Amino acid sequence: MRKYSKILLVFILIIGFFFVYTVMFRKLRYESKFDQSFVSPNNETKIFVRYDYISRPSVFLENGKEIFNYEGPGFMETIQFDVEWLEGDTFILYNNQVNERYKVEIPK
């Protein structure tokens, strides 16, 4: 019985460490002082644009679900992307300075 309790304790510690590491990594991945929020024209959807430490944008819904992740190499300077809403669930994420545009559709 004692052997099983040690195995269970080690298993719980491993799971706990993994959970804490995942939460901490997610918080350290983005520079929060540059966060931007945008609301759709019909006021139904709110999105957040967050940037990692090399200015790559990611777009999140209000519930924290990531819906867009920039796959490029990043930028040497601090830049910000803007949002142009096309519909209540579709928008363009763009930056004219670096001439990049991405059409993003919010999943239903």
C-alpha cells in the first residue's frame, strides 16, 4: 500500500508541475503592456491583440481562446497591428508600415 501512495504522490507532483509550467509559460509568452482590444461594430464580439517579445501579433477572444497566431519571424522594432471589421465575425488584421494584411474569421 505504501508503494502505491509514493507512486501516486509522484504522479500528482508531475501533473502539478506540468500545469504550473504551462500557465507560467503562457503568461510569460506575451508582453501585456502593448495589448489592444477591439469590439465588433455590432458590439457582440471583443477581441484582444497581444504581442510576444519580438512583436508578433496573436489574436484572442474575450474567453482567452487564441484564433490567430502570426507565423513569421518577428520584427526588430515595436510595431502594432490594427483591425478593420468586415462583418461581425470577420476582420482584417493589418499593418501598413510592414505591408501585411491577414483576413481572420472568428470560429463559431
